[in-house]
Amino acid sequence: MMVDPEIRKQIIDAYKKRSRTDTGGVYLIQNTQNGKILVEIASDIEAAKNRFSFSQKTGSCVNLKLNRDWTLFGPDAFVFEVAETLDKSETQSPMEFRQDLNVLKKMWMEKYEPGSLY
């Protein structure tokens, strides 16, 4: 099925103009079979959620730390949860935003026993 070139151009333009989120955060991927948790950060939390969803649908592992259990238990054994979000300020550089996210990640990792983390 061929899409009219003008419609295709409009779709591409709309995609390019979509608003990018400046909301990052800490997210958890939990193995529901053994309770282990992966704590990670993303400068675009929605993109991280979409990557996880895509990985589950395709069966491809979303993170190498999970690979063994992903293969053993299957992708449906894992759940994605946004633990905390953080909005990037207009004056913050991407590197400063990433540093703030890393601080949040450390705080979240301290909430769990080391043996329960990937």
C-alpha cells in the first residue's frame, strides 16, 4: 500500500515537530518470579517505558543485566514501574540533568538490599 507523498510528508513533519519531554526519572524493572529489581534512570522516562514495552513484545532483552533471567523466565516475568520523575529545568544542561538523575538513582538503590538488585 503506497501512501500519498504529500500525506507522508505531513506525517514526517508532524513527527519531527512533536514535543519532546523534558521529564526524566528513575524506573524499576522487577522480576516477578524472584523479586530482583533493576534500578535505572532515563532522561526521557516515556522513551524508557516504550523501550521496555517493545522489548517485551519482541522478546529481546531490554538490559544486559537482566539477560540470564529474561531468557530463563521470559519477558512477561518482568514489570516496569516509574519510581520517581524529575523535570529538567530550562537552565539545566543535559549533563547537569543526568547528574541529578544519578543522585536519585543512588537514593533509590539504597532502599533495597544489595542482594535483591541486578
